[in-house]
Amino acid sequence: MNLFDALSISGSALSAERQRSEIIAANMANAETTHTMAGGPYHRREVVFETPATSSFRLALAATRQMPGNVPGSVHISQVVDDPSPPVMRYQPGHPDADSQGYVAYPAINPAAEMVDLMGSVRAYQLNASAVAATKSMIQQSIDILKS
Amino acid sequence: MSSTGNGLGSVGNIGSTGSIGSLPQMFSKESGEGEQGFGSVLSNALAQVNQLSNSADQQAGSLLKGTGGDMSSVMIAVEKADVAFQLMMQVRNKIVSAYQDIEKLQF
Amino acid sequence: MTQPTPLLSTLETYLKLTNTRAQAISSNMANVDTPGYRTHDINFESELRRATAMAPMETADNTGTVHFAPVVREVPGLLERPDGNNVNLDREGLLLAESQLQYQLGVQLIKGQFHQILSAINGGN
């Protein structure tokens, strides 16, 4: 039950959202990548957010925190998964990556969907940044009690 | 300064009605006659101040170590200890000056 | 000196509750994109009433501080998105602004209380 805990919760969200936007940016940048080091087209990647499992939020808030990453209520990216959807095939016989039928496999990435995702990530980042500012102001106020 | 709704009364009047008026009562519960009364009043105040400042130190310590305790409670505890200390100093000053006044009496 | 004024102990609880609420809001905001996360909050008014009804004698030490653990529970009636998350950004943003101002109010009132007490103590000289 500490304002510093609130800071680390918001901090974890900022970090997680930033990583998410990096993944989305990579998706958008590689929307047309037909050939990767591992062979085959680029696979769209997604992040999965997770909050530490707690049996009861009230008990969790009352418990002392052990490690910064384990503050109840914080968020972290538990896994980055490849999108299992099949690649989009386009008929381009002259393309160097064309297969025997002349089709090229393109990543199944919809730029518009990625853009909306990115906007969501940005909005969440802004929200948590303002939470950090609010918490900082409250800590400042507490210190103020002792002044004068 | 006008009086506030919680009954503190006008500023500078520590013996007024209201909850702050209970402070001298707290000190007077042990007072006997003359010197003896003053001595025990002071040692009571000292014990209270000690307790409050120990508690404040402990809370501030656990806030620094990060083992819980919230900022507002710690700040209030520290301020309470400080105010209690100032009260004790004022009481001590009054007692000492009263003692000196008695010493000056010539019979 | 354990309980200088009743207002002071009420203010202490007020700040503690605002603290807890701010932490719950931070948690909600942090998990706005976590699948299955439910919004948590405290019922501010009833917790404050419950705390002020508790006698200050129920303390571990003799310094008049009330040991009080507010109850944090899930907020019912919020719209749920397909991934199971029901955090409402507008609600959280509004409550955060409100909590910040509440905290400021509490701190100012507390400073006023201590100022009055100190003036009463030192005002004679």
C-alpha cells in the first residue's frame, strides 16, 4: 500500500506498451517481406500481456512486495507468439521467391489493423504516463506535509 | 485567526475548550503537589515523546527500506513526534522558569 | 498527544484510503490491455465511515495510529470487451484526477491542523 508501488506498476505498463509498439512497428515494416533468414515469409507477431496471478487482490495489496517485477497489479509481456494464420499467396511468376506455380507467399499483415493496434498502444502509454505524473505529484504532496 | 469548526478555539489559547484542551489534562493526571508534580509531568511528557518518535523512526525506516507503510502515515507520524517534542520543550521551559521564579522568592 | 484532534485521525485515514485507491487505479490503467483483467476499486465512502467508526484504542502501539486495511474488490457493472477485459479508460482517468485532488486537499488540511496546534503551543511566546 505504497505510492512507490504504484509507480512501479505504472512503470511496468510503460515498458510493456513500449515493447508492444516495437513488435507492431516490426510487423508494419515487414508487411512485404517475402524472404527471411529462416526461410519463408515474415510471420506476424503478437504479444500477450499478463498480470501476476493473485488469489485475492486485497491480500495482494496488503502483502509486502518481494521483487520489482512481482508487484501485484503490474503487467508484463508473458510471450511473443507468431500469428499462425497462413501467408497470403499472390501470383507473381517473375518474382525471385516465387514457388513452382508462380505464387509468392506474403505475410498476412493488414496495415490498417496494425495501425489501430499501434494507436491503442500509444493511448495506453499516454494513460500510464499521466498515472506516473499523478503519483509523483501525490508523493510530492506527502513530502510537503513536513514543510513549514 | 478565527476559531474552526472542530473546537480548537482561538490560536494561542492552549487551555481553551475543545479537544486540544485535553492536552494539559493528559499531563495533569499524574501531578501531585509542587515540585513532585512538575517532575512527573515532565517525565510523562518525555516518555510520550520518546514513544512517538520511536514509532516515527520505525515507520520512516520501513518506508526507506520499502517494506511497506504509506507515505502519508509516515509523514503524519513524524510530524506528530515533532509537535510532541515542541510541546515538551515549551512545558520544560515553563517549568524551569517557574522554578527560577520560586528560587528568587525571598523569605 | 496521541489523538490531538478527531479531524487529524480522520484525515490520516482519508489519505490512506486515497493512497490505496490510487494504487488500484494505477493497476487498472497498467492492465488496460491484459486479457481477462477486471477493474478493482474501493468503496471510498463506506470505508471511510467504517474507519472513523473504529475506536482509536484498537491500536498496536500507543501512538494513536489506526491499523486499518481497506477492502479492494472488483467493480461490477462495467462493460466487458471480447478479451474479458473491462477496464474503462475514461473512468480510470477521471478517478485518478479526482484522487490526486483529494490527496492535495487532505494534505492541505493536515498542514492546517498541525499549524494550528503548533501555534497554540508556541503562540504564547
